[in-house]
Amino acid sequence: MNFQARQQKLRDHLATTQFDALLVSHLPNIRYLCGFTGSSGLLLVEESGSVFFTDVRYDTQAHAEVKSAKVVIARQAVLSAAAERIASLRGKKAIAIEADHVTVSDRKRLNDLLPSRLRLRNASSLVERARMVKDEDELALIKNAVNLGAKLFDRALEVIRPGVKESDVAAEMEYAARRAGAEEMSFPTIIASGARSALPHGRASDKPIKPGGFVVCDFGVILGGYCSDQTRTVWVGGVSPGAPQDARTAYEAVLEAQLAAIAAVRPGVRLGEVDGAARKVLRKRGLGRYFTHSTGHGVGLEIHEAPRVAAGQKTVLQSGMVITVEPGVYFPGKWGIRIEDMVTVTARGGEVLTPTRKDFLAISE
């Protein structure tokens, strides 16, 4: 990872603003800028360089991980150490803080610690905007995570049967993930069957899977710090797994919507247009009102990060962005369907990273 280039890009941007320095507090942003993976730290990015502050627990780790920044091990509160450094800056007036990530109490503490000549200013998403476009190192790590995560669906297909609890399916998938080298899951695994499949975020419960319904499997892993995310939906039958025609028709409509949205992915396209491509298909199929969430989101160091793939979003796609495309339809009290892939934007269009099949699958006993 070229941490020096990332920090310099941020400095170049700060030079065009009213900010004299930026205090980075959001841990994923700190990791992106200097490589630190611990749970306590602050990074001060100045015109002349960067300083990273952490506590004594991370002395060895910080010196091993942090790149392109001076490491300061605080013998007091980390925020106090950062404030002491900021107070020593000469000719500086406006210090930017990450408004979306600083608590009210921490902002007050910082204000109280700084001299009156220094003013705190809210900065929103400065680092997050840079993180939207992945470099080659990041893309390689994301692809590794996607490929590992995709293998979990094979395990799910081995386990999903009538009578098996949703939580048991999730446990088998998560165990397989850790054995394969995953650091952790990207989020609590969603295994939602029957009427619960109509809950877009129906986490795995102790409910046994019953025959005659869909099972939504939404899962992902973290590998090398980067997340994967995918969803597949399968039909679970009894002795005869044949699904009713309305279930097959709805599934094919969601798949068509997903393929239409993926086809819309290319540099220069607004994210609202990608969302609109999926919704157009579902409206045409008479299912538009059953699609109740956005079409996707960015993925990287965080499972949900910028950009957002939703109606009205004017952010323009650029090569190197990685998004999910995940339309779905949900019939309360009946069942739901969602199909999700991770897609990277290339000069040629959208490249689907997820290798898993997504044709209609029916599982019998």
C-alpha cells in the first residue's frame, strides 16, 4: 500500500480548503492512510507531515504497522496528546475534525484543551471520498475476500435442508470461513427462511427451515482487512422441490433486474441510473413496490461505505470503484428474494467479482 501517496493526496486537497490540518479519528480511515489496525489512535495530517498517536498497549504494533507518519505513544489520554501537538502548531488557525465520527464529548474536550486561537471545523467524508476509488493493491485484497466468501455458499448448499435451524446453517458457514483463513465475518450472517426471508436483514434465528419456501443467504468475510458481500436465494422443497410458478417468476424478475443494473455500470454513469435500471425491470414486471431498499453500496475496509447506489444519487462512477448490486423483492408474511454480487468499475464497464452461480436453485430433503 502506498500510504505516503494517500497522505499526500489528502494534503493536496487540504491545501485547496480553509483547513490547516486534519485530525483523523475514524479507525478505517486511519488504517487507509497509515496502516494501523489497532482499536485506539488518532492521526494528525499536517502540511509538513503526519503524526500518529496511540496508547502504550499499541507501542510495538504501531511502530511495526504505521507508515509515513511519526508515532507518538501517549503517556496520557490519546486525545490530550493530540491536542498538545495541535496547540504547538504555529500560524495555524483552522483544524478539521471528522464530523461524522467525533462524539460531542470528545469535541468539547478537544476544544477545552486547545488555545482560543485554534478553531475546530467540521470536515465531512474527506478520506471516505478518496477511499471510493480502490488502487490495485486494494482490488487484489477485495478479490481474495470475495473468492473466499463465495466458497461459503457451497457449504450452505450442503447444510440447508428442511428441519435444519437457520443458526446452524450460519454457524457452519462461519466455521468454514475461519478454517479457510477469514479474519472474521463482514457482518452477522443472514440466513432467513420462509416468511422470514421477507425481512431484508433477517439475521439467522433458531427457527428450523421449513419446506416450501425461499432461504435468503447474505454473507461475507474480512480478509486482509477488506470485506466481501454476497447474497443468494434458494428454494427449499419437500420430497419434490419444485417451486410454484409465482416463486420462479419473481426470482427470474429479480435476476433480470440485477443483470440490468450490472449492465448499466460503467465510468461516467451516475449511481442513480444504476439503481433506476433495476427498478425499471421490476416495475415492468409489476413488482416495483416490493423492492424496498437501495440497489447497493460501496465495499472496502468497511462493509457499507461510499458510494451509495440509490435513487437520486448523483455520484459518478469511476474506474476502481467497487459496489454491490443487490435488488430484491419482499412479500411480507410470504417470502423474499435477493441476489447480490460485488462489481468493480473498469474502463470497459462493470466486472462481476462474485464467482457463484445465481440461476434458480431448488433443494430437496
